[in-house]
Amino acid sequence: MSFGLNLAPQHRVYAGFAIYSFAMGNIFPRLPDIKHAMGIGDGTLGLSLIGTPIGTLTALTLATPLLERVGFRRALLVLVPLLALAYAVAVHAPGPLALFLMLFPVGLMIGSVEIMLNVEADRTEFLVKRRIMNRAHSFWSMGFFGAGLFGGALAHLGISPQLHLALIVPIVAISMALFLGGYQPAPSRFVGTGKKAPMLARPTLPILVLVAVTLSAMLMEGASIDWSAIYMRTVFESGPFVAGFTVALFAFSQATTRFFADSFVDRYSPSGVARVLLAMMATGVLVVFFSPAPFFSMLGFALLGIGTSALFPLAISAAAQRTDRPAAINVAALSQISFVAFLLGPPLLGFVSDHWGIRSAFGIGIPFIILSLLTAGSLGRRPAADKPAASVDEPLEPTRDKILARAAEG
């Protein structure tokens, strides 16, 4: 029996991504308050936050068979509100070790929801006969933008992180019932071969070159999500709303760029687009590192949102188009290494902040951006305009999540 709004399949996918990111995004504007309440440094906070990526990597590796056994509809409708509840419980942690342990189940839920939403987006593309993956991830960024604004506003009003995260639980639960109450999983678009994909895919030299392209974007995206609010509070003693708004601004610029990026890839070569994005990212890092005032820092984080938006899908495209191995194996090899950098890099930057200041935690991105610029040619020089035209919902390059979704389906 279904309930909730009667939405088109792709609109349910968009709603799922937005609600999920809103559920997970509200904690980041409150990290300065959590850090202050515990009386810990950036390095200790970063170590505590590693609980989430460890749980996420565990779920991404092991959860698919269990989720298919339980059923995507049941698991998704339960896990997204449960994710909000797990965050609400985690912010009651009395110390860093307890926070680490309480964030591990949060990571398990994040990894599980990632699998389900990306598989569903891929299946829905086949069902509606047009591509929606990039646009779905722009809605993820939009949900994060809303979380940054909402979290900043509640912090500004003096509402504690514990009450704030508790309020998110009913909001998420009602939103899931309203927008995904009638959700029915789309049919699988592939017939299984009976062969199990390797749990860890060995990277070849060309894949390692593509990893070098992605490292700067993965590191700076994670750093901006985890540390931008703390940066604003530490460097400029900005109020809670300004700190939360900075998180939201990064997400908004990233969402907007993802929404329209395909038309630029359609017009220019992948390597050309990548170099422009890397230049924007480098400018953003330099602005954040040298910024004399909050306004300039917010501009820098907006540039970082633009710069980190589309580099990874371009690299995934290049990996998928290689003919030395099956596309899913090349994509898995690239994704596993890059995703580790995305998850583990930002928490470890807390140690950089402790020793050299929080500006340095962003400034360390410059060498990685230079490495990405030197290897960007591996993305390909052929203009996407040489390929068949596609609609605004139809990216010419396959995204990371599309191919990972296919791999998850066997």
C-alpha cells in the first residue's frame, strides 16, 4: 500500500537525494559547538570524525547483498530517518572516543543509503529513457545547502546541537513519508552474469594517473564540508549563522555547477573543462588561505564548490572508456582509492590544523591541485560536441555513481 505524494519516478529520486543530504548535513554547521563543548583540538575532532568514513567504507563493501534481501523500499524508508536519529544520538557523546564509536553506525547507514539511491537513480534512468544521475547529485548538494542554512539559523538562535539534531528526525521522517511514501523500486536494467566482482579492484598505471586528477577535488570537497564552519569561527570569530551559511554557500555553488555542467562538457573537451575547474579550485584555496575578511573567505568557498563539482565524473568517464579491462573494474579501482581520500583526508587535516593553523588545512590542497593540472590531459581532448547531442538531463559522460550502481547490481 502506497501513500504520500504521487510523483514521477525521477522526482522521487531527486527527493530521496535531497532528504538524505539534509539528514546528514545538519551536523556540519554544529561541529564548532561540538568541538567547544568537548574542549578538544582540531586533530582530536578529526580523529573522532573518522568513525563515519570507516562505517561508510564497510557498508559500501559489504552491504549490497543484505539490502537486496531486505528490499530497497523497506530499507530506504527506514534508514534515512534512522540516519537522522543516529546523528541526534551521536551529538550526545561525552567525549571524542564516544563520538568516534557513535559515528560508526552513522557511516554504515550513509554507505547503505548511497548504494540504494545510486542504484535506484541508474535503474530510473533506464525506466524513463533519459539520464538523471548528475541532476540527482545536484539535488544532493541542494539538500546540503538547506542543511547549512537551517543549521546556521538554529545555531544563531542559540539552540543546542542536541535539540537541533533531534528536530531533524521528525522533519526527515515526515519528508520521507510525503515524498517517498509511494516509492516502488524500479526494475533492474541488467541480468546478472553469475560472476562476482572483486571486493578490491587492482589499479593499473593509467588508473593511478586518473586518481591523481581526482585527489584535489575529493580532498577539498571533504575539507570544505567538514572544516569550513570551524574555519570561519576560528579565523574570524564569525557568528554561528555566518559559519553555517558558509557551508551552505559551498553546497549551493557546487549544486548549481553540477546542474549545468553537462552543457560545458558538451561544448569543450573534458580536459579543458577540468583545467578551468582546477583553476577555480586553486583560486578558491588561495583566497581562503590569504583571506583578510569573512566575505573573501565565503567567496573562496564558493569557488571551491564550483571547482570540485564535476572533476570526479570526468575521471570516471575516462576510466570507463578504457579498453584494457571491463569498465566496472576500472571504475571500481579509481573509486575505491579516491573515495578513501574523500572520506579519510578531511578528518586527518585536523592534525595539519593543530600544528600549522586551520588556514594550512586548506593551503595543503595547492600541491594536489598542481598534480591534478599536470595529469588532467588523461581525461581526453576530444570535444564532447563531437558526440551525439543529449538533453539537459542527459550527461554525455557516465558518472561514477552510474557505473558503481551497475557494478552493485552484478
